[in-house]
Amino acid sequence: MTLDATLDRAQIDEDYNARSTVSEAAFQDIIADYSRFSDQAAALFMEHAGVVYDPCGEKLDVLGAGGDGRPAVIFVHGGYWRALSRAHSRFMAPMLAARGVATVVPDYTLAPAVSLSEITRQVRAALAYVWHNAADLGIDRRRIFAVGSSAGGHLAACLAADGWQAAHDLPEQVLAGAMPISGLFELSPLARGHPQEWLNLTDAELDATSPMRHVPAVSCPMVVALAEHEAPGFVRQSQAYARAWSDAGHPVSHMVIPQRNHFDVILDLCSDQSALSAALLQMIGETGAHHEA
């Protein structure tokens, strides 16, 4: 039985309504902070702006690479696959650049203009572009980490999933680590709730784009994180995904960030004093120790 299979439409809609966890005023303030901090980061650390990574025409930015083969964090934005952009998503670059880590922020075409299968393909193409062009971008392709929030958490998990790398001429596991934050990993509940209105998921897409069903044989370190104040469906999703990764024998930790909600939790990546940043920096540092050894 898949996750939340016994819930009716009304309960799914309630349990997967992230906006219900904050007031409208708070939501607007947080989105404004995304833009404000991202603009500041771009002004200070932008190195490669608007790089077209795929024939689809979508672009990515690279910040803080420094030209010396640094590890890189690819951050995939959320917005339930239908909102936001890379312009909202550069805010962690100053914190990472100060520690010798580059930030890569891709756009993807938003639903319902394209399918979730195409969105997933685009984000994978962005990772493939970075890997294949790492030297020119100042990135160490052995140390690429995927981080994402909400829908971006789903897409970050899709980057860690199996079965797609050969089509992009990539190793079986291209990531050095992943941190999906407030993510969605088994999409069958969404096909029975309000997100289906813009996703139009088919049964084949559900199987192909649910990373819970594609936990790889070749793993990377995984941190599954979420806020204390999440809608119940997101809580169950993170718990189930961390459990699936653990059941496969892969390294995984599960973090709940106190006093944060679905939207402001990722702003903790602006500060190296937060638990979220500490976990990410530890994962990056551990891979560095491994390569040096």
C-alpha cells in the first residue's frame, strides 16, 4: 500500500496544504526575503549568470565558484512545481562561498506549461551540465551536492534516484550528498488531491517521478530535513523517505528544525550558525576528508 492510500480527497487537501501553516502576511514576507537575500548574494558572488544548460532554454546561475575546483551545492527551488524561480533561490551563496563552496541555482519550466516528467528531466539535465562542464565552472565534479525545498526537495531526491544517469552519460551516482528539505517523495497522494489540478499526473509518471520508488543501489549521504511546523502530509513524506533510505542500508539522517515553518526553514541556510547549515557543511566536509585521504 502506498503512502496515505486510505485518505480521502478532503484529508489529502488538508494534509498537503503547506500555505495553511503560515498567515498570508507571513508568507509574503518570507517570499520577499527570498528575493532580497538572493539579490544581495547575486550582487556579491555571481560568476556565471543565465547559463543555458539544455535545449529547452532554461538557465542556471553559478555563484561563489572561485575558479579553483570547489565543491558545489545545486539548490532547486520549491513552489509546488508551479511558482518561484532561480531569482528567489540564491540566498545561501554568501554562507557557502565563505566556506569555499559554490552555489548553482537552476530554473525549470513551471507546471502546468510542462509535465512533471519534463520538469524532472530538466533538473537532471542541469546537474548533467554542471558535471560535464565542472572544470570551466570552477567546480569539483566529485563533490556536487543537491539541496532543495518542498517541490525542490522532491527534485533533489530525483537527482539522487536511480535509472536516469546513463542517458546523460553520468556515473551511476553523480551526487556526493543530498539534502531534501520539506520534500515530497511518493506522489500518489498528490494525484488524488488539489496538486493534480496543475500536475495532471499519469500512472506512469507517478512511478517514474516518485523517488521513494527509486532508492538507488549506489548511495550518497542523505539528510532529510523539515520544519517543526509543517502540514501533516509533508511530515509523513519525510519520515517515510528517510526510512526507505535507511532500509536500503544507506547513510541517512532525519532532522526536524525547531521553530521553523515550511517556507522560512530554508532561510536558515543564510547562517552558518543554524543546525541546517551545520548538517550541510558537515556533509560537504566529510566528502572533502574522504577525497584527501
